[in-house]
Amino acid sequence: MKIAFVDIDGTILDYSRGINFPSEKTLRMFQLFREKGHKLIIATSRSKLPDGLKKEMFDGFIFSNGQYIEYNHEVLLNNHFSKLQIRYQQSIYEKYGAGAIYSGVNGQWISPVNKHLAIDHMVHFGLDPNKADSISLPFNINDIESTAATGVFDNVESMHKAKEELPLDWIIHVYEEESIRMDVHLPGITKGSSCMFLVDHIGIEHHDSYAFGDGVNDIEMLELVGHGVAMGNAIDEVKKIANFVAKSIEEDGLANSFKELFDL
């Protein structure tokens, strides 16, 4: 039995390139992979699946860069911020003029402070701006159960100043191009560590574990599994540590690599 951990953005979908749904070939490769008795797991920074993907396509989910694990319809981990930690974060985001998004498997909460920044970021990743209000829950900190937070800024300097005021041991991924933002998670758990947890939990041999990704938050995952696959559109830092570099997402790189690696 093999297990494949697959990132979403830049790997299965890429809204910036107009790839809002998985290709037919990708869906077919996923189906054939599972029909052989292998396990297919989503591993993403997102806290839930986007509209282009359905839960029944997969055997399990690693959301929020590892903070949430679900396998075979059982929740194995749901590591969310405390109310105190959310209040503190929100004070920092407001101090530096950031919009804030708090995400968990039960919902999404968008701060009303500089909300336009948060919405602009979400539109970049596929949100219909007309649905912005309908997809978020009322912003009451006492109701928020968030495994991930995103601070969205209008300038890089403010973002780095805000980062310096957050706890040093928190896991923070900083982005300066598509949108100026940082994704924030609690310490001790990563996308890579959660992948390895599932490998052990299911009882799969290390050399039968595979991971597919394109971004900086995928590097550890690709390094820890038996076989790390970087997309052709991945950043150079990811390609350098990968065992295999697939074609780009526009060239159906994920489907082609599944076909080749798993003899589908």
C-alpha cells in the first residue's frame, strides 16, 4: 500500500492561472490510484476543501498546514488557537492595519477591521466577491475555533513588524508577492509532521509515502516522505529538495506524475 499527500494550490488548482477545477486526467488518476488500494490524502494550508474538490475523492485530510487531521471520517487532531491567542493576534493585526481571516473546519471568520484587504486576498484564491459575506460567520471572538490565521497587509514593512510581535515559536509563513500576507499556526505541528503521523497511524512503510507540492510550506513535507515531487511551476527552493520534478500544473503535471510513478 502506498500513500500520496497532495497539496491544493499550485498543485491541483491554481486560481491565478484560471485552473479552478482539477483536470479530467487528474480525477481519473486519483480514482485509479485509490482503486489499487492506495491512500490519497489532501495536505494543504487551507482549512477546508474549495468548491472544485469533493470529500469523497480522498481518504483523508490534513488542513491548516497540519493543525487538523482527518482520516477515514475520524478526526485525529484539531489544534486550534485559544480565545486569548486570537484576541492578542487581532490586536496586532489592527495595530498594523491588517485584515484578518481566522479559519477552521467549522467555519471562517473575517475581521471587520480593514476587511477589504482580507477579501482581496480571498478573491485571489478563488472567492466570488459577491459571496464574501455569505461564506463567513459573525465575527465574535468567543465563537471562533480557528486552526489557522491569516493577516493580510497593504505593505511589507508593516507585515514584518507585526510578525516580530507574535510569539517566536509560532509557525509563520510570510508571502510578499501574490498578496502581502502571513499564515499563522501554533507551534509543534507542521504539514510535514502530520503527514508522518498518518504514515505511522495507517502503518505504511516510509518508502511507500509520496508528497506533491509547489510552495515553501511544502518543503518539509517533501523532505520527510519517501518520495518528494515538486510541480514544474514550483519555486526553485522546492525543486532543489525534491526527488522528482513534474511538469507544470498547466501541463497536467500532477496527473502525469501519478501515471508514471504509480504505473496507472
